[in-house]
Amino acid sequence: MSLADSRPAPASSLWGRLRGQRSILPGLGLSLGITLFVLSLIVFLPTAAMVGDAATLGVGGLVHLLATPRVLGAFKVSLGCAALAALTSAIFGLLIAWVLVRTRFPGRRLADAMVDLPFALPTSVAGIALSTLYAPNGWLGSLVAPYGIRISFTVIGVYIALTFVGLPFVVRSVQPVLQDMEAEQEEAAHMLGAGRLQIFSRVIFPAILPSLTAGFAMAFARGLGEYGSVIFISSNRPGVSEIVPLLIVNQLEQFDFAGAAAIGTLMLILSLALLCGIMLLQRLVRSGRHG
């Protein structure tokens, strides 16, 4: 090889090669532009319009509206029930995914298909079914009614409805990870003398923790925005069982568009903050596992 061939290539030629290698797929620039345009129409512009309507109240008006007892009570119910329902979904969703993957029993395929029922079922139908089932004269509500326990038309009903719609997210997040896990690691741990609890806590659980966290986050986000199934099983009493989406609808029915936009903006900020925190926790779990 000659001396001329060993010289470094000029910067202009290197830049030309990089430009030539930037787009591997044909039409990438056009598809990216269409994607950003559609995303702007669906997400960015409506969000900006909502924030703009909320800004018309001013800082003082926003603080006064968001500090009212009714708004604070609605956020307390929504956040508390969504978090508790997501935690319940994480526990029982992991158990259901484990049974569907690790055991064989008659009707397993039917049970696996039933997990997706909350996805396909309209939320209003789910709310009517749950309120009928847990009403004082319903199949399950009548069992606890003699003890003075009411489920339908209380905050307990809100929690049950949010658990119903959030459970499939956890199951479908954990199930593929359990299916793809190699049995050699568990067999090696068993041969080294580890018990079942040690195998689960030190081998299986660290592997499924990121997907379990993702399922918890999706169930929590779904619970925050759930509306249809809750309004039928809840009494919708302000400060007791009223959720934030219902409060926003009430503001719109009163033609208070700025107030509804302000409450929606606060819900958006809280949701983004909580989801970012959960994503950060998930990243820390992954880095600690690989570290």
C-alpha cells in the first residue's frame, strides 16, 4: 500500500460518506415528517390548546381553583385508588401470569383469553356489570351486606373498577418474560442447594422486575384516566368518591372550559411526573441488575 493510500481521508469525503449512510431505509425523511405531523395533530396541539385555555385563568385563578376542597378531594380519590389498584394488579397479575405460564390445567386457554376481556369490553358495560355484581342485592354484594359492608356506590367500588381495568396490563407485561426465561438458571440454583423461595427471590424475581414495574406503571396510568367503568359503580359524591375525570366533565357541563382545562393540565403534569419517576426507577433496576 502506498503512502498516499495510508493518508487519512479528507473531512469533506468523510462527511459525504456519513450523509450517504445516514438514511438506510428509503423514504425515511418523508415517513419521519408524516409521523411528526400526525403526532402533533393528535398529541402536541391538543395538549398545547388545553394548557393555553388553562393559562387564561392566570396564576391566581389557577391556585384558587386547584386549592378548592372539591378538586383536592377528587385528586385524592383518583391518585389513591389508582395507586392501590395498580399495586393490587401487580400482585395478582404476577400470580396469574405465573399460573398461566408454569402450570397446565383444563381451561387454561380460556382463562388466558379472559385476561384480555377488560381490553375488549366497553368501560360502561364493565361499570354496569361490576355495579350489578357488587350491589347490596347482587351476587357478591349480598354476601357482605349483612355485615354492614357496601361496595357499590362507595370508594371501594372505585378501587375495584380500577383494579379490573388495570390487571391485564400487568399480566401481559410479565407473561412473555416468564415464557422466555431459560430453565437452566433455575436448575443450576436448585443443584447448588437453593430452595424454591430463594430461586424465586434471587433468580426469577430480578428478571421479571422491570416488566412488572412497566405493568404497574401502565395500570396506574390507566387508573388515573379511567372514567366509564367508575361512574356506574361509584356514588360520585364530591370529596368522597368523585374522581378527577368526572370533575372535568362536570366543569364542561357548566361551560367552565378554562376550569376544566386547568384541572386537566394539573392531571397531565402529575401523570408525566409519576410516569417519569417510574421509568427512572425501572432504569435503575435494570442498571443494578446488569451491574
